[in-house]
Amino acid sequence: MMAQLFFTLVLAMVMLVALSQMTQMPIVAGLVACTVLFGTYLVWRPEDATYFAHLIGIGRGADLLLYVWVLISFAILLVLYLSLRQQMQMITALARSVALREALANSAQHASHTGTARASKQSHLKPEAL
């Protein structure tokens, strides 16, 4: 009974986090909420996990929960990898853009300084200045 209360409390905290993310990631939050509800159901009715396991050809409910946990973990890893890859591509594009802008600004600044230096040298060579 104590374990069931503890697991229910943990699942309730996960549900609160999922609900707080509903506006930013509604699909993920919805999936987490469904998983939490089903997990809470299985915490209080563990014999039903064995029933569901037998329905799909797995011997024990604990094995089913382990398999589902592994699948969910791999799915989360895939989503995190794809998100990280997308962020790295965005950072690379941003770094390229900044580098090009700085190069163009430095080039324009160098050209304006070079043009000013040429004009001052040419003014010294004008016949009126001699």
C-alpha cells in the first residue's frame, strides 16, 4: 500500500509538469498525461497488467511494463536527438550569418579607410597644394 501511494504521488507530480507544458507542447503533454493515467491505473490494479500482457502474448505484466518503458525511452531519445540536431543546424546557420555580416562590415570599413587614405594622399599631390 505504501508503494502504491508513493508511485501515485510521483505520477501526480509528473501529471502537474505535463499540464504545465500543455500550451507549449500539447501533443507531448497529452501523451504524458495519458501515460500517467494508465500508469496510475496499473499501480492500483497490477493484476490487469498481466491481463494486458497475456492479450498481446507476453507472459507477465512486469515484462510488459519493462518493454513499454524501453520503447518509450527510445522514443524520447530519438525526439531529443532530432531536436538537438535541429538546434545545431540553426546555430550553424546563425553563426554563418553573423560571420558573413561581420566580414561585410569589416570589408566596408576597410574600404572606407582605404578610400580616405587615398584621398588624403592625392590631396597632397595636387598642384594647388604645392
